[in-house]
Amino acid sequence: DLYLPLAQADEEVHNIIEKEAWRQWSGLELIASENLTSRATMEANGSFLTNKYSEGLPAARYYGGNEWIDELEILCRKRALEAFHLDPAKWGVNVQPYSGSTANFAALTALIQPQDRLMGLGLPDGGHLTHGYYTAKKKITASSIYFQSFPYALDPKTQLIDYEGLASQARIFKPRLIICGASAYPRDWDYADLRKTANEHGAFLMADIAHTSGLVAAQVLNNPFEYCDVVTTTTHKTLRGPRAGLIFFRKDLQNAEDLEKRVNEAVFPACQGGPHNNTIAGIAVALKQAASPTWKKYALQVVSNAKALASELVSCGYKLQTEGTDNHLVLWDLRPTGLTGSKVEKIGDLVGITINKNAVSGDKSAQTPGGIRLGTSALTSRNMLEEDHKKVAQFLHRTVQLSLQIQKEAGSKLLKDFVRVATGETESAKAVKQL
Ligand code: PLP
């Protein structure tokens, strides 16, 4: 059994993988947090390295046999610093986090004490769960269970980060940590302003650039490393690597040695066990690509495609949050159409367009979000250009028109009735099948 290829060893799993590969390549992948990673990265990720235990750090492991793993981890760290144009005298990086969420929790563990105060962008305004999210009823994530958190928000008029509001709330809340970065924010960040606010309270400033790290590496967005103490990222979104996380930490602060030690110990043993060395190999391969001369071209194209997608949707009469984008992401406000994000996401699935429902600024409930989040990283990886993205916007327009027709026939606000009509024997169901 050890030597059989997957297709022979396990036909069921093999077939599922084949079906998913077909779904990814035959449809239009517009999920802003996804990308299509390279064959080389996937090869590294599915390699012999998966067999090895290597708790600890290079040259300080709890297991034998780590000669090559040490070489790999050192190479991966070097490439991470190179890809983000960082001076190894000033910045260090831990490449072991299993994902963005564990990277963030490890960073919080390193920077502040249990029950210390932190501020992050609220989830309904585009922030991530791990930035302190809680609801009126419940503390939802470890970042609000083990720390006291308070969300800052968007300015409802401009839908941009309300930096002044954040500064005045911080004067009352007195955070020990301010987190910037988002999962659904189509504009760039003013890190200098956030640094000023953090300094007023002697707080750490952490940027979570999970979504935009591929664009930050290409220097097509503002540079968080200039102002932040710690920068975390996932490796699988615009950065186009395997699913994992990275934590960058400053080495030139007062007590910097202490920060390096705290970050490394927060990852292991505080939050994780043995590193996933196969993934670290995949990250190293992706980082080499992100440091190559062609990467900037890719990143510029991602942004230019997002702008083309946004402007075509606007010409179709749609409303976008902030009316456009600076990055890979477009936040489409569907509320004026009377449709919810869930319904359009469903019809998208039926017609081979993969999108996700998302809250838009001012939504009453995060449970029934009024928008759709779109991203251009994956289609740009397939060499699609501005004209292609305009065509994609037209497909999205048809998807919405169809959704409106189905909603009319369903005669109910319920998603299950909507789906019944969309997949049944109705006229609109036939139209779905033809689209
Ligand atoms: N941080 C941000 C800003 C994200 O958007 C995400 C995921 O979407 C994460 C962290 C979490 O990453 P993961 O899903 O790898 O845990």
C-alpha cells in the first residue's frame, strides 16, 4: 500500500480531488481569499517532508534527523525576508504557523497578556474574526475570549476606516495592541496614522496583511513594515502559496530579543506542536516566485483587473463599497437590488461562478449579508486581463438579473424556496442551466 499511486490506492478520494480540480478550472474563481497555487508549490507541499517531526527551531529541535529540515526552514525564512524587502538585521520571521488564525493568536500571545485590551476593525466592517470579534450575545473567538477587545469602524459616509474615531475611542479604551488589516476592505491603509495612535498609548501595532501580502511584497500597496511592530499574513491568498501563516517581528525595538523569543515561543510550544515541513517547503517555493521579477507584473495586473471589474459593475448601475478598489478586492453592495448576498452566491454556484456573500457597511445583520465579495487573484493567475474581467462583470450582471427573476418566481424571502425555484422545472431554472 505504501507505494501505490492515489488513483489505485483510494479511488474515492482520487475522484473527489479530480472533481474539485475540474470545478476550480472549469469555473470562474472569484473568492477574494483564494488563488490558484503553482504546480511546483503543490509538489513541495505533497512531498516526503510530510513525514518529519521537528518541534523547535533550526539547530534547536526536540527530534533527531532534522539536518535537511533545518536547511529548509532557514531558506524559507531568508526568502520571506527577501520577498518583503526586509533587512535581516531589523526583521525576523517565524514560518511555522499552520494558518492565518493560529499566526494571529500566537502573535497576540506574544505581544500582550491575557485580558489585556486590543482594538481591531469590526467584522461587519471588513475585519477578521481573529481581530477580537464578539457579538452582543457571545464572545466568539479566542481573541475576544482571552483578551478584552473593542472594534473600530468605517466612517459610514465614506466607508473608509474612521481613523479619527479610532483615535478618540482609543483614548477611552487605552488598548495595549491595535490590529490593522482586513478580510473585506477594498482600500489601502494609513499605517502612519495608526502608528501615531498606538504611540499615544504605548501600544503595539500589528498588521494582518493576509489578504494583500502578495501586493505588499510587490510594493504596489503601502508598506506596513515601515510602521508596525509585528506583521502577520496567510500565505495562500494574493501570495499564492500553500495554506499557512507567517509572523514577522521587529528586531530593532527596545527589548527586541525578548520580542523574537516571545513570538517563537508563542508559536511553539504555546499554540502549536510540530511544524508542517511540507507546507514550509511550499511556502519557500511560493516566496521565491513572489521575489521574482515577474511578480510585480502579476500584482499590478491583479489590481488593474479589480479596477476593471469594479468599473464595469458600476457601468451596469451597481453600487460598490467605496465605489472602487485599490487592491485585489471589490465589495459589491447588492442591497439596492433587493437581493441578499446568499442568494446571488447560490446562483453563482449553479452557473460556475464562485463568489461569497459578505457584509457591507451598514448591514443590519451579519447573518444575512447584503453584499458579495469579489477578488481577482485567481483569474489573474490564469492570465486573464482587464477585458476578460469586464466580461466577468457582465456574467455577474446576468447572474443578478437571473437571481431577480428567480426571486420573483419564488415569491418568498426564504433561501430554500429560492433554491427550489432555481433548481426546479421553472422557466428561470431552465435559464440557469443555459447560462
Ligand atoms: N486574517 C485575515 C485578514 C483573513 O482574511 C483570514 C482568512 O480569511 C485569516 C486571518 C485567517 O486565515 P486562516 O483561514 O488561514 O486561518
